[in-house]
Amino acid sequence: MTTNEHSSRLTGFYNQTIAERRDVIAAWAEFDAADRSALDGGLDENMADRLVENAIGLFSLPLAVAPNFVINGREIIIPLVIEEPSVVAAMANAARLARAGGGFRTGSSEPVMIGQMQLLDVPNPAAAAARILDEKEALLAQIADLHPTIRKLGGGLRDLQVRFLNDTPAGAMLVVHLLMDTRDAMGANAINTACETLAPELEALSGGRALLRILSNLSDQRLAWAECSIPVSAFASDEYDGEDVAQGIYEANAFALADPYRAATHNKGIFNGIDAVALATGQDWRAIGAGGHAYAARDGHYRALTAWDVAQGYLYGRLEMPLAVGTVGGMTRLHPAVRTNLRLLGDPNARELAEIIVAAGLAQNLAALRALVSEGIQRGHMALHARRQR
Ligand code: MEV
């Protein structure tokens, strides 16, 4: 990722016209003529026809940017595709607040995808599992050459694991997990091909019948996390005491950790940020949503994805979740506006993009909770709704 020395803090941007904002962003990100014209929508009918079946036209949504982000010390402006008022302004405000504490710190695991192979009618599951695990190296060797590009880039197969599902409505089954580092690819095709190729060997070893051979969207081997520490004084205003607001954010998060009814709304707010960046950067946002919500219920109880705490004059926040994203192939190759948006982000690799996305999710949650525990969400929301009536 190239570093931009200049600040992402854009004052007065909100009051400019679309054309003026375009000029500012084009200059900031050093867009060329093709990048600029991609901002008009980017996708044409030919490309739409290549992407899906039965295309009859195109469908547009607003493309906006959230300035003010600092992530791991780097100044970043984040592209967002979203129809909901308030989300963009909220994210820009939260990023400005987080700057008071040095911005967001992020990290991620290696980009390891999980594929599942379901084995039914296995005569002796324990013995079958032992045989499969005894043959692990040979099984992995058999499919090691399926994806030479991923391998050349340092990715490839990482492990094979066996799980027992003893009590399902269809009886006992064995599930074999294949773990593959897919580098900068989202990796759905790579892992699905590997599972389909390996399944007959597993049938032979287990004496069972392979049914599903497909990735898991609970990609909990492919996590990204973001944190921020903001001085509580940053939340002070004429109307509100900074400590009260920070304490309120902690208490609001506690509500969402304990109650699934609140957690669904809390996490929806996080996805306001995540999905908007995911759409702008050509990601499979349904996969991200499925993984995030499943991860939120990983201890058997659906909870907030975030942790917030107040200590020693700081509000501390953390969001960690699965983020299976890619910066090569698929939409990133076909959609000109996606390429332009990735360029605005400094052409990140998949892990860097996941970290930007998770920081956007944490920022969105911070903005929602800050508003909810102070003036409420409707004041800002209704002011923006009024724009639609003009
Ligand atoms: C609205 O789109 C999102 C919020 O409801 C999120 C939340 O309640 O935390 C404001």
C-alpha cells in the first residue's frame, strides 16, 4: 500500500458541490482520467452481462467518501456505497473523534479460508476420522498443485481437520475441514474446487458418502480487528459531559452484549459501515454479513461484535470479526469504480482491505452509540432526511 503523506482531514468538504468534492478527491488520490470517469458509475451493460445472467440494465447507488481516518498511522479516505442518510456523516465524525486518540490500530490473521466436506453413512466415524488424519499429508499433497498462483504467492493448503456431528436431524455425520491460505483472493472458487477434488478420496477412506463440498462463511481463521482509545474529553460538548458520554457508550455496549434484540440492531449499525465499504470495493457483502453474524453467536448466544470500556480517562473500543475479502479477481477486475475506490485506499492487499473495513465498522458503531447515548439518533437523521424533500 502506498503511503499518503497528506492529511485525510477534509474540512468544509460537506458544503462543497459534487463536482468540487470530486476535484478534491481526485487531487488527493492522484486519480487519472479513467479513475475520474469511473466515478460516474463505472459499470456498463457489457460488463453487467458478463457479471450475471438475464441482465436488463444497471442500478445505481450513491458513492460517497468518509474523510478523517487514521489507520495504523496512515491517513485514509474511505469510499462508501450507501443509500441511508447519516451513515457517511456519522463515520466521518467518528473518524475525527478517533483522531484525538491517534486513530485506529488494526490487525489481521493470515487469510485462511475454510472449506467443508460433509460425509454421511460413515460406518465407523471414529475409525474413519483416524484414517483420514493418518493420511492428512498425502491428502493435502494430492491437491497441492490445484492453485499454482496462490501457492507461488505464499498461500496454499494449511491443514485438514475432522469434526463429528453426532446428533443431526439426518443422523450422525463426519465433517472434514480444509484450511487454505488464499492470499489476496477472497478464495471461494479456490476452496470450493479443492473440496470437490478431495471429496472422492474422503469417501474412499471413510466408506461414507460425500454430500456438500463448499466453503464456510464462518471464516474464523480469517479475522480482522480494529481498536481505538479516545480521551473522554473528546466527547465533551456544550450539552454533554465527556465522561458521561463515554460511560454511556460502555453501558450501551453492555446492553448489546447481554441481549440479542439489542445486539441485532447494534451489529446492524456496524454493518452500515462494513457493507458500505464492502460494496464500494467490490466485495461479497452477503458473505461478510453471514460470517459476522455467525461469529457474533460463537459462544451460543448472539451478542455485540464490539467491546467498549472506560479506563483512566480513555474510552477504549475493539471490533474483531471474520472478513473474507479479496483484492484480485471478480469484481475488482471487472468494475472500473471498484478499481478506482481501491486506488483511493492506496491499492491495499486483502489483509489491508479487511483492516480498513473493520475500522469502518468500529467507527460506525462509535458514531451510533455516541448519538444514541446523547442527543438520540433522530436529530441528525431527520435533518438529513429533509435534504430528500428539497
Ligand atoms: C441505524 O441504521 C443503525 C442504528 O440503529 C445502530 C444502533 O442502534 O446501534 C443507529
